[in-house]
Amino acid sequence: MNRRQPGQPVEYTARLFVVAAGYVWSSHLLLLSRGSRYPNGLANRSGLVGRYMNGHSFVSAQAETDAKIYAGMNERHGLISRQYLRCRPDQPYRRHDLRIWESNFGRQPRLRSGEGRLLLGEDLLTDWRQRAARGAALLRAYYDVHPARESSLTLDETARNRWGDPLPKIDHRFDEATQARQGATREQILNIFRLMARANDGKILETSFSNYLDHPGGGCRMGEDPTSSVCDSWGKTHDHENLYVAGAPTTPTAGCTNGTLTFVALTLRAADRIARQLGSAA
């Protein structure tokens, strides 16, 4: 920021920098900033830039029920329950939300029957009506997983962009406590799915487990201790008082639901702090 008094020449006084490139590219930019002064990249004296990459896992199921859901009319607006966001103190830690969408699984019109017979005209409509006689629902639960330090974003020297920079490579890993309870958490969620299906005279058609972390964040985790974090709760890096990281990268863990509003809140909080800092320097 430049400041001058009337009649005085322009004087350089202060400058603030904000890295706001999302959970992947913020860490990537900091790691790329290696040099003689910062051999591990900017703000990386702790070695934690790109560490503790987080998100949440999920379990999904397709269920057939007697409920009429009218497939295709309301796909993007599911019912969401927060009943399981709090854990009873007398039970193991298993925290998740619960979501229900209508589904067109197995209920879209088709030109061939299951036996391969060509379907046209009334045959197509009859087949479609029969398969859509019952409702179908997509059930999903996002559950809480905690990242290990080794859950990391690193620079991949074998893959480079057009400018020769190594691209980011992400390896998600869970801490020991998360790994220990993962089987029980999944079984609890599946039991809830089965109970929901039976309540509507339905059945579970198939289940699946996520092979990636949804709504991800991390890489520049916040904290009070400079040896175990990259920035403070306002996003100001411990190593550089004029460098801020905004939004998703600063989260220590992802919880078990969509973090968009949290990312926005953290960014607005950082913006307020930056505005105050600039105001005091003016």
C-alpha cells in the first residue's frame, strides 16, 4: 500500500498478499514458491503446507419403496437429517448426516428389455410403467473422517503444466482413530438404510462406498501453534505477517457435511481482519 502526505513524494509502506486459489491450488502455489530464502516454499517453515488434506467419506444406497417419488422431477433437492451429527456419550464416536433423493435408478425408459427384446410404442410404455410402479430413492450419509499428517498434496515431478511447473498430487489418508472406527460407522449407516427401506415396504437394491473425499479442504491448516499449523484462525500465516490464506485450505478437518458456508465464513472473517490491518496501516 502506498501512502503520502500532501506535498510529499509517494512512499512505499506496506503490502498484503492473499492466496485464495481453493484447497488444491493455494497449497500448490505456496509449494511452488521455493527459493534460496524459502527452500520448502512460502509459509512452510512447519513443513505442513499441503498436509492434513481433508474431506468426508460417504455411503450410498439405491432403495426401492412403495413411496411415489416421481423420478426426474426433484433430483437436486434432497431431504437432509442432522439427527446423527451429535454422538451419545455412552456410544462410540460415529457422526454423519443422512440424505434422501428421489432416484431414476432402473426407471428410465429403455429401447430394449432385460432379455434384449426391442421395445417400441406401447411395449416401451408398458415396460416403463411396470418398472416405475414403485418409487426409488438414493440414500446417502456423509460421515466424519479425520486426516492424518500424511494426507498430503505434493508436487508431482513426473507431471508438469505448460510452463514446466510440477502438478499437484493428492494422497488422502486417515488417522488411526478414523481407520479403527470406519467399519463400525459404515455398518451403522447401512443398518439405518435397511430400517428406512423396511419402513416403506422396500428393499435395498445396491450399496456403495466412496473412493474419494467429498467437499474437500485442508493443506494450510489453522492453529495457534506455529509448529503444528500454517496460519492462525484469520488465515494469516505464522511465517509472514503480510501473507494470508483464505477459505477451504485453512480447515483442520472437514466434518461430515457440505463445507461451502464454512469456507465462505472463513473467507469473510479473513477479509474483515485484512481490512482492519490495512486501516491501521493507513
